[in-house]
Amino acid sequence: MESAITRFLRQESTGGILLMAAAALAMLCANSPLDSLYKLLLDTPVEIKVGGLEIAKPLLLWVNDGLMAVFFLLVGLELKREFLTGELSNLGNIILPALGAAGGMLVPALIYLLLNSQNPTAARGWAIPTATDIAFALGVLSLLGSRAPASVKIFLTSLAIFDDLGAIIIIAIFYTSNLSLFSLLVAGACITVLYLLNRRGVDADSPYIIAGLIMWVALLKSGVHATLAGVILALFIPMQSKANPDRSPLCAMEEDLHTVVAFFILPLFAFCNAGIHFSGGLEKIMHPIPLGIALGLFLGKQIGIFSFCWLGLKIGIAKLPQDFSLASLYGVAVLCGIGFTMSLFIASLAFEATAVNHMFDERLGIVLGSLASGVCGFLLLHRSLGK
């Protein structure tokens, strides 16, 4: 019977390949006669109205604000499980990926700001190159087959988990605006209900989901990004059932969501957000925003992750996992420059309230930086891991 980590890696790897196909299809549509139909689909108005409560958004924002909340719920469940019972429950396993994640967020942000600090609007995108796409990265790693030992995959996954945690904190702090006190009070009441459900040992999913759905609507109206409702909800899902000690409501929900997220939500998100036009030539690529993103992902990630990890190893606060060399560590650092899904999501938050994105396409920098990181990371790991 396969272990939880093996099943996780297999699903993430397969989902990453499907993600690549969805992104390629979006680019094909955007650069073909299907472009008008593609835009029409994304702009399709979808409205839900219950009494005086109305939520009206184009299909694109339903995907980005609604379905991505389910993705963040899964991320929150994975974070909680890993810190309680998984690889990250052991302090010795935490230090190296945590150092790598810190460097992999700090250096890309600095590179981006070096190119865009003179423009306050452009500077809002500093967090775009700080993200790592675990599904994409594991999809590339899966192409190495049995060459890649479990230690490499587990380290990459652990680093990406810390990276996701950093992204959640960044979204919560830096990408909120026009706060509504009433909506925040409703969200706070939902959090209180979730806490009481957890304390009373309720292990049925439906009460948590109902409270989480109300909280999502409240956060949607509050100015705090609604996807954070998924992370908050995950924190209150019980790790162990009091009525049945052999059952884990958290692990059961995580397993149910994995397939939906990996094979439907993330590919749909990629299809809706990766429709990049490749007209415009070198001038479009050399715009400071896409250039800063591309360099941040490709150079910043590898420099930040490897240097912080190397420093931790040198001063003795961290150690390399078994079957893991410095060459492999550098290959993984390069591979972490694949920032596709989370980078696209942060980009939508950074520039959604401005008109500046009509002058450039930040997605071009994400695709170029991710593509360069994926190809170079694969080649480096192919060489360092041997046969």
C-alpha cells in the first residue's frame, strides 16, 4: 500500500503535467482566431443574488476568487498536517527548507524592486517572483523518473510549503484594501463558530463548510482577499476524530480535495490566466515589470535558495538530507524558479486595481522565468543525480 507522501507526490506530478497542457492551450487560443471567443468566455458575467446580497463577477474572477479559495483550503490542510504529523513536525527537517524558502522569497523581491523601485505602481508587483509552483516543479521532476530520490522530492515539497505559507502572509498583509468593518465582524463571528465546532469535537464536514462559505462571502465583501477563507477554515478542521480515533477528518478532506484541485481547479485557473499574446517582440519582454519578474524567478530564486541553504550548512544549523548533494541542491534551487500558478495569482492581486497592465503583460515574465527555470533545473538535476 502506497504511503501518503508517495500518493501526494504522484498526484502533484501528474497534475503539474496537466497544468502545462492547460497553459499551452490558453496561449494557443490567445494567439489564434479563437482569441475573441477566449476573451468572451472569460468575461461572461456570472451573478448570484439572495435577497439584498449580490455577488456579480465575470467568470475569470469567479475562478480566481472562488475556486482558488478551495485551492488555498487544500494548501492550509497540507500545512497543518505537515507541521503536526508530517515531515515538518521534526525540527531537524524544517531548518534547511525554511532557510531556502526565506532566501527564495527575499532575493527575487529585491531583484524585482531594483528594476521597478522608481515606479510606485510597478513596485506593487514585488511579490510576484517570490512564489514557487509545487505542481509544476514536481511535474518537471517526475520526468527524471527513478533518478530523483525521495529525499529530493520531499525537500522540494517542504520548501514549497514554506513558500506557500509566505505567500499567504504576503496576500493577507500587502494585498488588502478598502476594509469593511461589518464584513470583518461577520468573518470574525464565523471564525468563532469554527473554533467552537473544533473544541466540541465536531468531525462532520458540513458544519465547517457552511461556516467557511459564509466567511468566504464576508471576506469577499470586506477588502481582505476571499481566498484566505480557505486557509482559515483549514486551521479548524480536526486532525483526529474524538469519536473515532482511527479517523482523521483533516486527512480525509485533504485526500478528497487533492484530485479536484490537481485535475480541475488548477488547470482551469491556468487556462483562464495564461492567455498571453506573444506579439510585441523584444520591447515587450524588456519592460521593467516582466523583466523584473523573469529575472527574479530565474536568477533570484536560485541565488536566494542556494546561498541561504549553503550558509545554514556552513554554520552548522542545518544538514543535507540523505542521498542529497550540493549539486542536487542547486538543481532544486533553479527548479524552484517555476512560479507559475501562485505568481499568476499574486499578479492578479497586484495590478487588478490599476490600468497599468494595459501597457505590458506581467504574465510574459512569469512564463519566461518559469520556462527557463524548468529547463535549466531539469538539465542540472539530470546531470547531478546520475543514472
